[in-house]
Amino acid sequence: MGPIWLEGDGEGFPEVGWTDFPVVILGWWLSALTTGKPGESTAELAFMDGPWEAGLRLRGGECHASLRRSRPAVAEWEGAISLEVLRGSVLAAGSAVVRECDTRGWTSSDISVLRSYLTG
């Protein structure tokens, strides 16, 4: 378990200080952010703990996000975001998590998957 949340305009989603499974989640998010094609795709950035997700709709180089509770479906926030800033932040977080795992001598298939997106 470790800290992981989305943040913008000083607000955290699901909340500042949220803890979950960052190795797995960052791997999922990097997969979602690298497989789509701007202008024609969607991506879901899910959390493992709780019913939280960020839905992304990519159109014409712009990204519209919907931060929501999935059960029941309730949007907490919707608006335009910078896909490049989001992707850069997720890459930076992934790099920091892998460095910490290396420092602690931790290995797992999930760490290997996350590392593959960073060295890709």
C-alpha cells in the first residue's frame, strides 16, 4: 500500500493522501495512456480500493476527464485536462515507485510490468 491520487487545482481525487496499490495502478494507468490514439480513444484510470475511476475521452488532441464514483455512478468532477501533463505525472510517479522498490530490493511481476512501461 502506498499513497496515490489524482490532483488538480489543489483538490485530490479520490482525496489527498489516498492509499492504494501504486505499483499495480500505475501499470494500469500507463497501459491505458500509451495504448490510445488521440482523436479517437477513451481510457479508464481505475483505483483498486473503492469505486473510484477517471474516465478520459481523447478528441482532436484534447482530453476531457470525468472523475467519478463507479458504484453508484456519480461524477465528482468533469472538465478538460492536459493529457501531456497527466502522462508526464504518471511517468514520474512510476519512476519514483520503481526506484523505491529497487532501493528496498523488492521484485514482483507487477514491478516488472510497471518498469516495462517506463523503459518501453
